[in-house]
Amino acid sequence: MGTQHWQEQTEAQASEVKTAVVHKEKQFSDVSAYTKKFPDFITKQIQSSIANKKPLTLVLATSVKETGWPQQLKKELAATYGSDVFTVKTLSYGSQTTDELLSSHIADQIDQL
């Protein structure tokens, strides 16, 4: 009787571990469908973010006029990868062009985030 109980307990625990591993593998394979055209280093960072439960920070530099697409991107990233993979920060820089922003060394400030 005691042996049967012990065997049932270990089988149940083994089943839970197998389910967790399958779920984790499925999560990575699901992500790989979306990252297959990304550079390898980005794919690895996304996989690491998922495995370590530490979100990647994505910084969007926009003009004041652009309000819709950053929110839409944030929603799509959450729907595709899950809400805990990316942290999206949106910074608005008025009506400056990309060239003007780059020449003002804004990239250095963004890198510090």
C-alpha cells in the first residue's frame, strides 16, 4: 500500500515536470515563429527574457504628433510575445527629424535607459 502511494506521487510529480518542460519548449517554439527573420542576437535576447522572466526595454523615440502607433505596437508585442517580455518606453521629441535627433546625441541618452 505504501509503495503504491509513493509510486503514484512520483508519477504525478514527473508528469508535472514534463508538462512544465513541454510548456516552456512550446513557448520558445511559438516565439521562434515570430523571430525567424530577426538577427540571432535579438532572438537570443527575447528567449533569454522569457526564460529569465526579465523584460527587455524597447525605447521608441517619436514626435509629439505620433501618439497612436506606439500604443498599438505595445499592444501587439504583448499579444504576440506576452505582457512580460517587453517594457516599452515612449519618448517624444517634438517635431525634430531623425537626422536632427541623431546629431543631438539623443541616442546616447536613450542607450542609458
